[in-house]
Amino acid sequence: MPALIGPVQIVSVGGGVVTFGDTFYVSPKSGSKTAAGSGSFNTGNFINTNTGISGTNTLDPDINDQNNVANA
């Protein structure tokens, strides 16, 4: 059933999907990149990480890594 939507202002949507009216297929797309050294994402009460010398290469010569095409 068609829906008539009045004036709407959406300031921001973080990690969600906004739909109005009939929706047949929703396919949200996003891309992100995270660089972290060894033992960076450990969580818990008692963490003991012995990594010695560690380095993370954050140099990224690519212009586009993963394009979100047709995300309109």
C-alpha cells in the first residue's frame, strides 16, 4: 500500500536503516578500515599480552579499497 510522507528531516543515522512506506528489499552497505597492532583488541579483566617488538603498517597506497556502488 502506498504511503504519503510529509516533510521529514533526518540529521544523522548511525548504523541503521531508515525506511518510509513500502519496502521490498533493503540492502544497506558500508565500508570501514581499522589498523591496530598486536594485542590491541583484547578485552577482559586480566590481560597479559607479550608481543615483543610489534609494528603495524598503516601505509595504504590504494585510492579506493572497497567501493559501495549503487548505494542510493
